[in-house]
Amino acid sequence: MPQHSVDTLHSVDTLHSSDTLHSSDVRTALVVVAHHRSDSLTAHTARRAASQLAAAGYRIDLLDLHAEGFDPRMNVEDQPDWGDREKPYSEETLAHMRRILDADVVVPVFPVYWQSVPAVLKGWIDRVWNYGFAYGRSKPRLAGKRILWLALAGATADDPVVEPMRSALEANLSDGIAYYCGFSRSTVGLLLDAEERPQRIDAEGNLLVGEAVAGAEREAQYTDFDRRARQFVEEFLADELVTA
């Protein structure tokens, strides 16, 4: 086994244990934004969540995947030998691994695409949460960390698709990813009614798109949206106090 592969992995652990940029008693929240527009409701929700976490005492590491030019495509340099858990990683993925290791909590914020995450977020997980780093070890490197997935969906609360969507996200994100990688807590906060034009699926499977909301109705819709997003973060923080 090449010696540099061991040194590369050790550099991840060493940075995590000896980082002097912030005091060990200051918790860090890695807020991950997965949207291509900075003026989107997703970006707005991420900024508000970051402010809420900062007010609770967290140091914020804001990772905007599109703004930072993250390429979601896996390549050979990322995974030169899948079966070797001590393999070297590309410099880009190694930098992202350090950010995850430095975080006490991870908060991905994203729109729901096809009852799943956008390609850029899926690619971040594929490339960075790699075998030998996030899973495949007897002592998981990410053990004890907590994650809150804030998922924005255009469906209305009375849409029959909501419960299957919620179940799919929970199974994929919490069971299939977070708990598999050793996280102690994973919560999916599904934020419905994200669209200005309400849309739902009727009993026959037809998509029904309503008129765009405006004025006081629009203000009320997004005030309630912000309230629900804030509540997910509050409950996530409260759970930390209970389980600490």
C-alpha cells in the first residue's frame, strides 16, 4: 500500500484534532446550500437558518455548492481504488472532508427534485462522503455528528404525494445516508408550499396548478413558510440540549 495514501488520510484526522482556528468549546454548523440562484427561496432559507444557528452560539461555515463551483461528477482522482479505505483522495474532496470533520452539525438546504435531492447535493455526497471516510470503518469518522435536512417542496399540504415524499426522503437521507455514516441524529424538515403558484396532484394523478399568490396572501404564505423553517431549526437545537 503506498505510504502517501496513509499520510493523506491522516492529514484529515490531524487537521480535525489540532485545528486552532476556533476554540474547542465553540460548536460549528456546516450549512450547505444546494441551489443555482442566490436569490432563491432555498438560499433565503439557508441564510435564515445560518443566522438562527449563529444566534444559538454556532460558528457558521456556509458552503454554497454552486457559488464555490463544486463539480458533482465523481472522477478517478476522487476514488482511485474503491476497495482501499486508506486511499488518497483528490485535493477538492479532501478540503470538503475537512469541513465536515470540523462541523458538529450539518444542515443541507435544498429544493426537492423528483422526491430526492438536486444533482449538485447528490454529487457532493457521492464524491465527499466516500468509502473509507464517511463509511467503511469500524469507528466511523462522522460518529456523533447531527444533521438537519431542510427540504423545500412545491407541493401543498393537502397533496397526496406529501406522505410518500416524506417517507422517501426519510428512508434515503436519514436511513440510507446519515445513520449509515454514523450520525447520531438525522432530521428531515420538509417545507411545503414553497411555490408562488400552488400545485398539487389530484386523485387521478393530474397536476393542478393554481393562480400565483400576491399581495397580503403571498406575504402570509411566506411568513408562515419562514415560521415553519425556524421551528425545524428550533426543534433541532432543543433536541441537542436534551440528548447532550
